Amino acid sequence: MDIRSLKAFIAVFEERNITQASARLYLSQPALSATIRQLEQELGAELFQRQPRGVDVTDAARLLYPEARRLVEEAEGLKQLFRGRQDCLPLTLGVAADLGQADVARVLTAAYRAVDGLLLELAAGCAGDARLDEDARRCEDELFLPLWEEDYVLAMRADAPLAAQPWLRPAQLLGQDLIACPEHSSHQRFASLLGAAARELAVAARCATLNQAATLAAAGAGIAFIPRGLAKDHPELRCVRLEQAELSRRVGLCYAPDALAKPALARLKQGLAAG
């Protein structure tokens, strides 16, 4: 039994006539009749009773019909699935954990506009054909296409005592609850900006990533020193600049030169570079 024989059965069942079913399938009447007989032999059941003006369906045919339709539709769906994939351009894109989701979404929107038929798979961190990450975190053999630059800010809830200030001096942070992210390079840079005041700060929470720091700040745990893009993901947060702190990061597309042999990545780079 195969899909071809099931299609023949469906046509005869629905037309109730061998001549009309053969015309529908573009088959000769003898070939269609032979296909039906072979199917009946495989099933061990009579499906149609031949009449002078057509055929009558048997109980076995009525039982088979819905299952035959289901199998044929599944087979057609499977064919369309793989035919569609052949027309797509696959690309696996790694996304660093400490990027603002709104910024990532903006890049992905541009990617779908730049690459027709893009079949995108997102991966975590340093994986994929290319990745979105900070310039400072790219590997030595990787090229870098800058996409945006953002400054580091003091992020705190809108109801925090210092949230209404446009900027703060390091001394104003004394006695405030701060969120530390010691595993990130920005933590040491933040400490150097604070100078002697860093030794007197109150650490209210610790975390492993800047994304976690933003979440803790939104929950009211304290003040986090994070990129502005991460703060934008949390409407509860207000951004305040640190006086004389010129700390920023560049984020972009990191990729190995030979990865441009992949059509989807080559088109993505071209589209993103064009803005």
C-alpha cells in the first residue's frame, strides 16, 4: 500500500465512477482498476461493488476513507515542509546574555528584512554561524560589525530616593544599596570610577550577569551599574548618569571571515551594514 494507491481509492470513493476518477487522476481506466484491485488484495476486503453506471462503496471503504484522507494529507504536508526548507536560508545566531531584548529584537527585525527566506535559529552565547556580542568579547580571529553603542548608567526604580537626579557624584552613593556583578569586567571599571568611595559602598545583592543585575534593580534590590539597553527592558527603572563616568560599550555582529561563505550570513552582514 502506498500513497498513490490511496489517492486512487479516494478519487473513486468521491466520484463513485471509474471513468470520472481516472480523468481526475490522469490515469487510464485499466490502470486505475488494477490499482484498486491490488489495494483490495492487500487489505483483504472488497472496497467497491461495480455497477452498470458506476460503483457502490462498501462498509470497508467507508471505514478506510477518513484514514486514507488523513494519510494523504500528512504526506502532502511533509512534502511541503521539506520543499519549503529547500527554499530557505538557514542561519544560527548566538546572542550574548547581557544584551537588551529590545535592541536584539531590532536587529532581528532588520535580519528578516535583509534576508528573504531566512530560517533563523537563536543560540546562547558563543555559538552559531555568527553572534551578537560586545566588541570587547570577540575572539581574536573574528571580525566585528558595530551595530550600536550605549553608555553605562545607574539604574534604579523610579521611586528610589535618587531617581529624580539627572546625574550623581560617587559620594552620593554612600549608604545606598548597590547590586554587584563581580564576574563582569564592568564591575572593576565601575569601582575604579568611584575611587576611594568604592570601599565604603553597601552591597545589597550579588549576581553573575548584568541582565540579572537589571532584574534585581527592577525588583527594588538596589542600584545597578548597567548598560542603558538593559535598563530599557524594565519600565520600572530610571537611568541616572554617574558624574565624569564615560563608560560605554559597542555591540555588534561577531563572525569568522570564512563564515561569510554561508549565503544567509553574507546577506545579513550586507543588510546590517547598509543600515
